[in-house]
Amino acid sequence: MKAPPPGGNSFPFCADIVASVTRPLLELKGVGKIALAPGEGGTICFRLAAEALAFPGSDLQPVFEPGEFLLSAGPSADPHGLLTVKVRALPG
């Protein structure tokens, strides 16, 4: 069996800073993978639509609450390896 090519994985996460219900500390929003040679760097881009910030309400219908969110990305969910930015989602 052949070994997989070296590469990198990146996982985007979202955290709702203040919500009307308890939300996960980190919510996985996708996965990115790139083939890299040893010692090589690269870029992985993610697009996150506003609908991805919604969560199931008490009636199980999607609810979007405007406010501040933390968007993070890294090779795992370990907080020490994540690059994080704070964004504000406005009402549409």
C-alpha cells in the first residue's frame, strides 16, 4: 500500500459569542485539504455564508441572530493552533 502524499488539513470553526441559547464552544464548518511537499507552505480558502451561522431554534427551524462571532481555522480543534478573528454579522 502506498503512503498518502504529504499535505495539510485545515478545519474552519465558528463560535457564537452571545446567543439566546447555549451554543457549542467550537462548531466545525467544513474541511480543507492541500497537497504539500515537505517544508512547503500553502493557502486554503474558506467561504462561509451567513446561513452557516444559523442554528436550530426551539421549533427546529433555522434561526439567525446578528452579533459577534469568532471564526477560527487550524489543523485541529486545539485552541493553541487556531488562527481566530472576531466578526460582526449584521441583520439582513
